[in-house]
Amino acid sequence: MSSPALFVLLALVAYGIAYFGYGKWFDRNVWKPDPKRTTPAHMYTDGVEYFPVSKYVLWGYQFKSVAALGPILGPYIAIQYGWAPALAWIILGNFFIGWLQDYGAIMLSIRNQGRSFGPITYEFTGNTGRNTLLGFILFYLLIISATFIYFIALFWHTFPSTFAATVGILLVGVLAGQMLYKMRANVVTATALSIVLMALVIWAAASFPFLQTPQGAWPPNPAQGVEAGGIAGPWSLLIWCIVACVVLYLASVLPLPTFIQPVNYVSFFPTFLAVILILIGALVSNFTGVRLEQPAWIGFNPTGNNPMWPLMFVAIACGSISGWHSLVSSSSTAKQLDIETDAHPVGAGAMLSEGLLALASLAAYMIIPREQLTGNVGSWVAGAIKFTAPFLGGEAAVGFLRAYFGVCLILYALTVQALVTRFWRLVSTEVFQGRLAILGQKHVATFIGLLIPLAFAATGSWNNLWLYFGGSNQLLAGLALMLITIHLARVQAPTVYTLIPATFMMVTTITAIGWQVVKVYLPAFLGTTPTLVQYPFNQYPGFSRAMDGIFVLVGVALFVLGLVMAYKTYSAYAEARRGLGSSPRVATSGD
């Protein structure tokens, strides 16, 4: 097979079967949603957190709140084993695990009065389990923030048109918010105007040189004649990381209707359109002459130090399953669900839609020659242009398409990271009480939640940051599946369909985190392998050794917290199976 058209078509068919076949069957026979049962959105309506929303609007909210760089850059790492295993995990992971977790997290919350994972974990596993989970989430949020801040900075650095386009789209989002919430403008009018303005912003950024920042490769390699370009030479990436943190700080402290909500809303349209365009390009590739350039299979451990299991299953973070989704589903989406039967189209629908993003991303890498793929995280943009340029204007459209797909990368990272930063602030308020209450104060918590990831982002190499992020993210998914399984056991519903995926994810991710500590960061800290701290900080040996040591400690913390949560959740499941977990604990006021 010389083009990706057939594989993309088969994946689309599999997703259709997952949603309309297995998903509908699971919905009817396990959760048995009742459209007449009052949901928390109606039970506790306050117009702030609890309010009913149309399933179509809520699907869009869920998708834009969960779709980030995971399904885009995960396949970039996974394709080192060949595109066939990556494609299999994107399809099978979504089919049997991914949508089931997103949907189950919504149902778990609404069947527990709209509570999020903190109080639910307290009820299922006690105070120790709850505190362990919150501690794990804090570490997890630091890692995901570091990873996404790094990539926002990297894309601004790599694609010269994207910074101006990003700023323009943020302003369009703020304007849309003012139109919708202050001027009470018609939503169709505000949406149409926003789409037109975003198209003009991207066109202007691509067309006018004064709006373009100096382009640079990262990391630079003087041995190959690649110098440190960009706005500040060797320190360019650090400067862009700081700029990203300023934007994220504003997103965290400003009211939701002022910044995050309207920006995420308007960003949905260009980002989801990008997925559709790439998939169309893949489906018509037989007619446009776009061909496969990557081998289907390379090997289980092609580099000798990166075995496919467990690493591929955490590298594709979010494209098949994601723990971040369960936080959004339980903490936000469940509070807006109009009727129980909406949980399936919202939860399962949004996850399978994100699977389309992973599928489109893998297809984009499949058509890039291997020698051009190595070390170039911008290959997603190159593949997207190669797919779409033939039917969107040819060479004349390449400049606009490069700016468009480049800014889509940033929007996928920035819009979700804004929620992550805000979520860190909210969790900090819950965790730090009493004498440490100052650490939960809005501005202090946001500053700390950005300063630590900034240090990690500016010093850590992206692929190692990514595997830490993927491991902790997928471990959180396994924990979410175990909470879902415990609930199903307590109400005497079938548990095998969630227990098996939960066990697979827990074993895989804890192993991956341990591997990362023992095989990657510990040798770097001990000096038996080169430091993992990236340029220009690697020129300072003492600092590099200290940062490698900090990454070892972070990995050990994630590993230990994961083991403790695994023990607590499996113990709670065993109690629920014996009928010992039916009496709910009384949550403290902090819950």
C-alpha cells in the first residue's frame, strides 16, 4: 500500500464501531443512564459551576478542554517503532480504554452528586488515598506544565509567523468574550466575526515580514553549522518560555468569561478544522500523489534503549487515553451535563474526536521521509502542508498554511495549558491550608505553578520531559479507571470492562516511570551518561548535575505515589467486591 488512505479509512470505521457499537452496548448494559434522573447541573444550579448545557456545546467544550499536544507529538516519538504499532495503539487504545475512561469519569461524578476526584477518592480509599492522589496530581500538573510551556516556546521560536498570529487570536478571543458577555451579541454573529478575524490575523502574520520573529533551530548544533538563532541567540528558548508564562498567568487569574472561556471557544474552530483538512488530505492521497515514506515496522527496541513496551504506550499521551481528560470530565463537564444520556456523546464523542487528531498526526508523519523526521518536531506542520497544499492552492498557499498549522500547534498547547495552570491554583488552595494557606493564594499559587515548570522547561530536553509527562498522565488515567471500577463494584455493576484496562495502564505506566528514572535520569545524575540538561544550561556542570538530580527525585516521587495509589485503589476494589465499601465516609470541609 503506497498511500495512507486505506489505513485512515479503516481507523475511521473502527471509531464508528467503537461509538455506535461497543459504546452504545456498554452504555445500556453497565451504566444504564436514566434521562429522568436529576443531574447535578439541575440539582445544584448556581450559574457558576453547576448549570445545564446542550450536549452539542458541551461536546465542543470537552474536546477543546482535553485536546492538546499529546495526540500530536506522541505519534512523532512512537513512529520510531514503525507506523503500524502506533496506528494499532491509537485505534485499540481508543476502542477499549480511552473513551470508556472519559465517559466513565463523567458518570462517576454525576452518580456521586457532581463531586470531583478528591472527595470521591476520600470516600473510596480514605484520607490517605485522597492526600496521595492530590499529591500525585500536583506533581503531574508541574510536569504537564513544563512540557507544554517548552513546546509553546519552541513553536514560537521555530515558526516565525506564529507569535503574532497567537497574540492576534488571543485578542480575537477576548473581543468575542466582550461581545458575548458584555454586549450580549448574537452567538452566531460573534462566532462568524471571530472566524473571519482569525483568518485575517493568520494571513497578516504570514504575509508581513515585520510581524515575523527571527527563526531558529533548537537545540543549535555548531558542529553541523546550526547556530543559535532566534530573538536572543542561546537564550531564545528561555525568553519565549517566560513570555508563555506571562500569558498563562493572565489566563489563571482573570475571570473565566474574560479570557479562558472565549479564547478556548474561538480556538476550537481553526484547530478542529486542521484535523478535518489533514484527514481529507489523507483520504484523497491516492489522487494527489502523496505517498507513504515511513516503514510499517522497524523493531521492538530499535535504538537499544527504548523498548516499545512500556514506552510507546505512554509516548502517545492523550491520543489513545489521557488522565487529564478524567480531571476535566469529573471537575467540570459533569457539573454541566443536562441529562444522563448526554454523557455518552459528550465523553465518548470528545475522546474519539481527539483520536482523530492522533490519527491525523500519525498520517502526517507517515508521509515525511525518515531522514527529515529525525529531530524535527515541526514535521507535523510539514506533513499537514504536504497533505493539504494540493487541494488548497498549491505552492501559493504554502506560506499561509505554514503559519496556520504552526499556530494550531500552539493553540492546542496554550488553551489546555491555561486550564492546567488554573487547575494547579485550585488544587493548591485545597492542599495548602492552615499555616501554609499563603501557598494557595490566587497570585502566589499561580506564580509557583509557573516558576517551577519554567525551570524544568528551560533546562530539560523535550523527549525526556515528554516521557515523564506521558507516564504520569497515563498513570492518572489508570487511577481514574480504578475509581470508576470501584464505583461499579459498589453498585454491583459489571467491572471487568474497566478493571482490565485499568490494570494494563497501571502496570505499564508505573513501569515506564521507573524505567525513565533508572535508565535515563539516574545515569545522567551519576555522570555515567551525558547530562540531559539542554543547551545552553548544559555548559554549567554543577547546575546540570543538580537539575538531573531534581528530575530523579520527581520521577521517584511519581513512582512511589503511583504505587501507593495502586495499592489503595485495589484494596478498595477488593472491599467493594466483598460488599464492605457501601457505607460512604463523611468528607471533611476541605473536600
